[in-house]
Amino acid sequence: MSINRFLFLHPPFLDLPISYCKTTMTTVKTFSIDPLFHNRRRENPTYHFKPKTFKPCSLNCSSKIIVCHGRSLCNFKPPHSNRILRATSTDTAILESMDVIFNKTFPLEQTETVEGKIFVRLDHGKNSGNWELTVGCSVPGKWILHWGVSYIDDVDSIDWDQPPLDMRPPGSSSIKDYAIETPLKKTSSSSSDGHRFDEVKIDLIPNSKIAAINFLLKDEETGAWYQHKGRDFKVPLVDYLQEYTNTVGPKRAFGIWTGALGMLSNILLKAEPTDYKGQDKNSEFGKRKQENKPLRGFYEELPIKKKVSLKNSVNVSIKKCPETAKTLLYLETDLPGDILIHWGVCRDGARKWEVPPSPHPPETMVFKDKALRTRLQSRDGGKGSSALFTLEEEYSGFLFVLKLNENTWLKYRGNDFYIPLSSSSNLSVGTTAGLSKGEQISEKTEEASQEIPYTSYTDGIINEIRNLVTDISSKKNRKTKTKEAQKSILQEIEKLAAEAYSIFRSSTPTLPEETVMESEELKLPPQISSGTGSGFEILCQGFNWESHKSGRWYMELKEKAAELASLGFTVIWLPPPTESVSAEGYMPKDLYNLNSRYGNIDELKDLVKRFHEVGIRVLGDAVLNHRCAQYQNQNGVWNIFGGRLNWDDRAVVADDPHFQGRGNKSSGDNFHAAPNIDHSQEFVRKDLKEWLCWLRKEIGYDGWRLDFVRGFWGGYVKDYIDASEPYFAVGEYWDSLSYTYGKMDHNQDAHRQRIIDWINATNGTAGAFDVTTKGILHSALERCEYWRLSDHKGKPPGVVGWWPSRAVTFIENHDTGSTQGHWRFPGGKEMQGYAYILTHPGTPSVFHDHLFSHYHTEIAELISIRNRNKIHCRSRVEITEAEKEVYAAIIDEKVAMKIGPGQFEPPTGSQRWSLAIEGKDYKIWEAS
């Protein structure tokens, strides 16, 4: 999904060594950088914290240049000292007279953990008869106090009550009938350590029968909730509550409630609650309840940590010296502190690092004979740093990475920065998107790997067999189905039975043998059930994150329909069609309004018709998890819908406090950027089924790509698929893989099991994107660890190894790649990824940006090989090599493949192999 869709997904932590010319340096932890806000994905959004303000200087107007011994920049030579010399007016004139032939600013974003304090203070208010409770936070954010009260007669209940009206600060709003939300306001004063803070004050009346104030602190910018020891904060107003583990204030041993009590170190650690239910008045607790002491003031501070986003940039400008024809490259950044740049040059498109001859900038040293290391010089005013590089005309590119400290490196889209120098390269760095997601390496507690029970992932196969038996034995179907179709269904039952049996038998590293129908008439045999396709699908994602900007994407894509069909694609996935708050379509509003930024409804119909004419099925991108409201409720919350589906707040789940829904609790994970729809409501399901059927009939969609299916139960998906009867359906179930101390675990069974569980919940009526395979390919290719591509049973380690007929494999999409780049595939290794998914079982998906790029010819040839050899979603895989530098496999005894820099040749014997295609670190052979 997307739209600055946050949460999501958060790309996994990376732990990559920097290397030059394939030489390994001392391994260090690294991370890549990019805009952290994935419009909703799977993690909380990040607050853009700016402890300091940096303003990048323009390269075009700089009057400061570096000279040595009075020479101009064209004849620059490094001085013996590290002193920066200033330019004369003559030198400045020479520099300014040169034309800028390249100028680009790269955004840099990284996360940082900011520590601060939550403080709670109870003291006398302005009226001496009253008390005042103050709650504040020193960490920047949009803080909301979510709070309620407990009365003396109901003090042991876990439920809250709303406070009296005279206790509610201005700006408060009601949350149903149990809580109040009050925004914290910025104060003009500061805490003792100099931090500014936000706070809210609540007036208390001690004799009002209120026993305690309960609260949580919520950061609206990230959607994060902050608790006390895993529970609600509780401020007791009667002393017999002091023994609760989540109370704020002095415990029972303290006689006077005064003074600061210092930090509590375990604010976010869960503690076992003390259960006082069932206590009677004769117990020690009951006696204390009767012998309450007078209320006294206190002040308490608790630590809080928050991940924030830091935004910086690096700018590179290139000029040519007219006297010497040398290239002058000027680099500047607003990153704070001492920044080192590791850099080198290359002579061709291979981007092989080498060390250029002098002159070099000041404070430059050779690093392991493979690169140069230069400390950037501070700019005037201390705002950032810069360096000037003089390069010979013979070089075609400038390569670099930035080093912030011993364990933190900044790279570009997971690779070294590359700046083209020669005119032949048109001085283009490819896409001008943001950088890949930035993540600092953090330690994770090691989790013991668990063996997944076989029955947990065979239920889906058993259900398929049951459905097929019911299907073929029904009286209605016996009348309508041809003998040929019935025979095909029986063959599918046999295949599924073989697949189930293979799971229970010995761990032989092969998939069950299956018979593929060879006749032309049955090239696309009947589906197992609605939503599963024929097994021979090849999917193309027909858009990227920027496709909406032209306003006529449907018409542009229509012109490519014949070409896509000629390449061998059978299915295309189109962008979300509905009116949307976000231009990309992932924040739908009026579901029946199909005039979007991609085109209008008539253009969409025309596009679908054209794809049908060339034999390509069409998937609509259906966003069913959430919907943006048209109207506000009485509290100013957007949860009332308009248009044809004019739902009220009963259609919104109840457990997302952002939108005050009156429905039931969510059956999945909430997406906090928009109201999450309550699919347990009968009227909601009825309306959505009618809408999907309308799209099938009115637009002609053949199936669905289902967005953010982690947000609702897969059983509801089965309901929608049964009603709309799509040809093919695939869900986006995005989840984080397992990491230990920043390094991906080899065993990802738990990750793929969660995806399998969702598919099972749909009764196998939909497939899912194989996120597990994508993640494992990342680590295997980035770190040259191709052994990762075989699990402990010698099978493919992703969903494709367990339930290949439901695995939609991919290496990139509009979220992970394009201009979002939230989890970009390792740069330069895309063809290894396609060599893998286009030769293996599962349903492969090709990303639009890769297809219409310099990879076009190679991808087309791989698709041709797949179709020639009739590789399908359940093809058999025999993994022959899974070592550090090479992975190799034979598929259906028809195709052999290898990826990685290592050597492999298919075994000779009764079969003869001919090389079909060869590219950078991959080869494919076909059986003669």
C-alpha cells in the first residue's frame, strides 16, 4: 500500500560491509537512507526532530574557493598543511565563469532515538482548596493525554469513567463514555535540564469521591502510545491505592508526598499487576482503605525514548575547467559533526573503484589502496562541511559513501553514491528519488527458532481438496461442467494430495512431482477455485508511485497493452481507481467515484477493454481496510462517510482511539492514518460485496490486488471473493522478518507461517505476495550469502517453498522501489532477482519501472524461457547448490539456473543443456 502510508513496514535493519572493487574492508554496520514515512506501512510514522537547523548553501552562488600558492582551481595542488586558503577575486571570477554541468541535491534522512522525560506533578492549584495535576513531556511531538477517572466505589475495576465537566481542561474531547482526550500545550518555561516541554493541567477537588486519575500519553505524529510498566498510568488520590504497580507518586513507605523522586527506569517494561479483587474490609488492604490519609503533593519524572527523523542533504555540483579540461566536483552537506567521505573514481559502467592521482583535497589519505578517505572541511559559520575534488577528464564516474561515525555509513539506495562525470552518460544518476530507508543497526533479543508444525500449513491444502471434491460432486456442477473440466479438477486433487504427502514424508529436498497438461486446449486449465488462476500467470505491476502525476496514466498504459501481451504477460495490476485523499489512491473516499488522478471512469473502461483484446486479465487495486470520511462527528473527528456508501461511525472499529468508532474491535492491525473499517458489521460486508461485484460488471476487472490485508481477518476476504468470483486475487500481507543483532536470521519459518496463516484464513481463495522471499533475496545478494536461499529441508525458504500455488513472488513494487524506495532491492542485482523468480514456482510479478528500463531485454528473455518450458506455480525445484557465492537449481528438469559470482554448470548425463541467457552474475540453461 502506500500514501505516505506509514507503519508498514518498516524495511528491515541492514548490516552491510562497505566494499570497493569487491575487496572486503573491516566489517562495519551500515544503513541506507530514504524518506522514512511509508504512507502507512507497518510501523509508526517518525517525528522530524531537528535539534539544529542546517541550511544548505547554494553551489551556484558560493564565492569561497580553495586555492594553493595563488594558483587557480584548474591547477590546484594540495598544500602541505590542512589549512584552507581563501580565493582571490581573480580566482573567484575564474570559477564563476565556468558553466555548471551537473547539480543535484540528495535528501538524507536517518532515525535517531531521542531521550526525554514524562513528568507528573500534584500540588495546590490557584484556589488553595483545590489541587492541580500537571502532566508534561520534554520530547517534541504532538502529545495527547488520553485519560479518565476511577471512583472510590469502583476503584478495583479496570474500566475508566469520564471526569466531571468542571475537571476537563479547554480543548478536551470525549472518547465514547469512558475517557477524555486533552492536547498538551507548549509552555514558555523550561525544565531543570534546559528542555522545553508540553504540558496539561487538570483541576482536582479532593472530596469529589474520585480515587485516582488514569491516563496514557499518545503521540499523534507517530501513533505511539506510552504506558507505565506496560499498564495505564495511575495517579492515586487516596493513599490505599499506592501499592498498585502502575501508580505514579511515592509508595506506601513514604510518609510525606513532597520533592522530586528521581527517575523510574522501567517505564515501558511490563510488570505483573497486583490483583486486589476479592479483598474484604477485614484484610490489611481493606483496613487501609478505611484509614485513608490526607492528600499530599508530589513530583515524579519518568524516562521516555522516541525515534525521530533527522533530515539533511548532500549536494554535488560539477564544472569543467576551460584551461585544463579537468573536472571540478564540489560536494557540500549540512550533516553536523566531523564527516569523512570515502571516495574514488571509475572509468566505465562497471563502476570499479580506483584511486585517482593527485591533487587531492586537504586531509586525504589512501584507504587500503582501493579508495581515498577525506575529512570534509567545516563551512563558514559551522553549518555543515564541504570538499572540492579535481579530477582528470578520463574518468567517467565519481563514487563515494559518507561516514558519520565508526558504525554509521550513508549510502544511496543501498549502494555507493555514483556521480557521472562524462558527457556520454548525460550526467544522469538515474531516478531522482529519495534514498533507501535509513535504519541504524540496533540489537535485538535473540529468539529461539521454533519448528513450525506440519499441520499448520497443510490445512490449506486439505481445504482445497475438500472444496474440489464438493465442487465435482455437486449435482449442479455435474450438469454444467464438461468431462474435460472434471478430469482437470481430479488431476488438481491428485497434485494437492501429492503436495500434502510430500510435507509429511522425509525431508528430501524436492517438491512433489506433478503432471502438467501439455495439450494446447488445456494450456490454461480450469482454476482450483475462484481467485487462484490457472497456475501459469505472469503478473505485471502497471504503475509506480509517480504514475498519477500525468493525469492520463490510463491512456499512456493503453498504448503499451500490445507490447505487454507480446512479452508474455497474462495479468496486469492497475492502481487504485477510486476518488482518494492521497493522489496515489490509497486513501479512498467515495468508493463509487472512479474519477481518479490516473484518469476518469470512461478511460478506465477503455483501458480494461484494450487489455482484454490482447488477452491480458486485469486486477483492480482494492483498498478495503480503511476509508477516509467526508464529515466530522460532534467531537470534530472524521468518521462519518458520504457518497453512495454513507456509513456512520458504526462502520469504524472501536479500538483505534484516533477515529472514535462505534463498531467492534479490529480483527487485525490498525492503520492509523484513516478510519479502519469494521468488517464484522453485516451492512459493511454487504456493501463491499456489492461494490466489488459492480466493479467486475461495470469496469470489467478480472480480479483483485488487496491492500493492507493485515488489517482485517482473512475470513472476510473469503466472503468477498466468494461474492465477486475473481479470476485471480492476491493480498498484501506485509510483516517484518526476524533479525538478531541487526543480522537476518536464517530461519524465517515464523515469518512465512504468518503469511500462510492469512492465506489459510481465506480458505486458500487468495494468494499473497511472498515478502519472505524478497527479504531473503535482499540478504543473500547484499552480503553474498547465497546459502540463505535453501531452508533446513532443502526447499526455497519463502512462502514459495511451502505453498507455491499461493505465492506471488516479486522483487520490487511501488512502495519498496519507485521514488519511495522504502525497501529497495539491492542495486545492480535486480536481474539476479528476476532470474530467480521467473524460473521458480509461484506466480512472478514484474515491476513496471524495471520492465521499461535497460533491463527490458533481459526480463523479456526470462519470461520467454518460462513460457517455452511451461514453468508454472507448482513446478518442481531441485536445489543443487546453495553456498556462499552461488545458488543453483533445476526446475522441472527443463531449466537450470544459477545466480551469484560463484561457478556452476548443470550436471552432464542423459540430459544435454544449452545456455539460454547469461547476464551479470546469473545464467540460465534449457534442456536440449
